[in-house]
Amino acid sequence: MVGLSGISTAGSSKTIEEEKKAIDPLGPPPPALAPFFRPPSDVKLIPEKYRSPLLFDDGSPVRTSADWLRRREQIRRYWWKLLGDPPALLDHPQIEYLQQQDKGSYKQFHLRLETAPGRLTDDAYLLVPKGQGVYPAVIVVFYDAKTGIGEGKRPHRDYARLLVQRGFVALSLGSPPETYYPNAEQCRLQPLAFHAYEAANACRALQRMKQVDARRIGIVGHSYGGKWAMFAACLYDDFAAAAWSDPGIVFDERRPNVNYWERWYLGFEPGRPKQRPQGVPSEKNPRTGPYKQLIADQRDLHELHALMAPRPFLVSGGAEDPPERWSALVHSVAVNQLLGLTHRVAMTHRPTHDPTAEANELLAQFFEWALQAKNRK
């Protein structure tokens, strides 16, 4: 019997090495990227700050890959119970091509895309390399889709343009953070969970395109987009790899920009006439919504990171995600080690929240290694 991403969950005649090769198609990362798959030597780690995801809720340990599949489902059930009840994913998301532009080495299409039942957005652009090949793809998420294609106001957020020039199909998708489904009065999902659902439907749309290898679709975003990309990749298994640029990968009330407590992320309370005012939680402005319950239960986002295993992910860290965040990331490393896998968790660092050309070069190399066929065994 084969479980998540090919992990054997029952007896097999294969040797251990054959099993590893079957589930580990990735070769070693490129030399420039390799150092970032381990914590810096000068960083003091405090992994005990976060409860190990390799413990069941009753405290019993996860010892085997079969155990991990059961524990993984336990984590997923807990988070979805808090986040809300998503609709079923769309079988055939509607796509309307509104406009086409020739960009030299690639074609750019303005789309109208169905991201949820009854919801169509024209804040979407598809970038396709010229040629007849079948390409890996990456979804780029942010406040607006134009930023991802290089037509926004801020530099170094044009991941779609960067990646199409390196042989990827890229879908740039925008949406305001404060989006409630189907509306604020009848909201059935926390906004971050709804955006994750939208991204999963966008992934389904890409999977149906003849130019796209459906098995090799990743997702990336910066800041709010990083939060969106993280929830999408962790909660939906169709994403083969992910990169998160300085979203705040754990809860941290010392950092006002790591603001999962806000109503437009995880602090919304359906049915409450007046939602919590914006700002860091305090005695006068207490936590609300699922965020309040998560803190009370001493849960953190490292549990979501662990759901990525065995899929690789990169944290492109900046001001909100300094190297000390490895204290959380080592728990995902441990999950992958249990599965017999290495080089699944990477983190780069820059001092600023804003992305840099150097950080984006490493991010592009990560996707080339993780998704492009020429770099696979």
C-alpha cells in the first residue's frame, strides 16, 4: 500500500534503498543553495519552544512512516476544525483569456479565473515560455497580480516574470487579504484558509493546461503573499514545492507585522457584530477567533510546516523571519529524517523585509532544483 507522496505504509519486497529512491526523486541541491539546508553555526536553537509534531495528541511518539501518516491527519483535522469548512475543490475551474501580449521570450495572458464557486477574478496573469514543451509551474500570490509580473510599484516582487524567464509557467494571482467567503455575514472560512482554497483551485486550473506538468507545481509569495502561500502549500498536497518570503513563519506577538491575530487572517469571529480592532493583542484588545484558540492550545505554525513533508520548501527570511526561526524549522527536518529524506527544508536570510535580487536568485535556484525535470534523478 502506498500513502502520502509514495511513502510505503505496508510490507514491501523492495529494499530500503529502493524505497528511498522511489520517494526521493530529488538529487542534491546546487552548491550555491546547499548551505541553506542547515542552521547557521552561530544560531542558538531552542527547538523545545515548539511541541514536536512527532508526538500524537496523547503524547505517544511517532516512530514509523505509517505513524506519521496518522499523525499528519490528526494535525490536519485540528487545523481545519478551527479554520472552517471549505467547499470541495473545483473539478474544472473556469478560465477566460482576456488579452495576450508578446513579451519576447514568453507570452503573457490576462485571465478571468474561477477561484471558488460563484467567484471569478480578473486579477490574474498567466506567463508561458515560448516553445512546445511541457513545463513545471509556479503560482505567485500577492495583494495584486500585476506586482508578480513586474508591473507593480515595489521592486523584487516580480516572481512570475523571474520564473517564466527560467523555464516555468507562472500564474500571478491577486486578492485583498480581507476577503470573506461567501461574505462577511455568512463567513465559513478564516480569510487565510479561503485564500489557500483559492490557490488550490488555481493549481487545479494549471494542472489542466497542456503546457504544464501537473506533478510539478509550486507556490511562492512575499509577506502577506508568503502567509497565503504557506497555508496553501501546507493544507493542499497538490503543491510539489513552496517558497515563503518573510511572512512570519511562527506566531510572534513581539513583531507587529507577524499579525496572524488580525481579523483578515486568523482572528475573524463569524457572527460577531463588531470585529476586533487592528493591533497587537493586549489586555484591552484581546485575541479573537481561531488565533485565540491556537494560542490557548499552545499550537503554532510549525505544525503546518510539518505537513509539507516530504515536499521541499524554502523560507526566504528577512526582518520578520531571522535565522532563529530554525528553532521551528528543525521540527520539519526531523519529520523528513523519519521518512529517510534530507534536503527538504531550507532558509536563506537578508536583513530587510523587502526582497533582494540576491535572495530572489536563491529562490529561483530552489524552484529549478525542486521542480525542473533536468535536475531530478
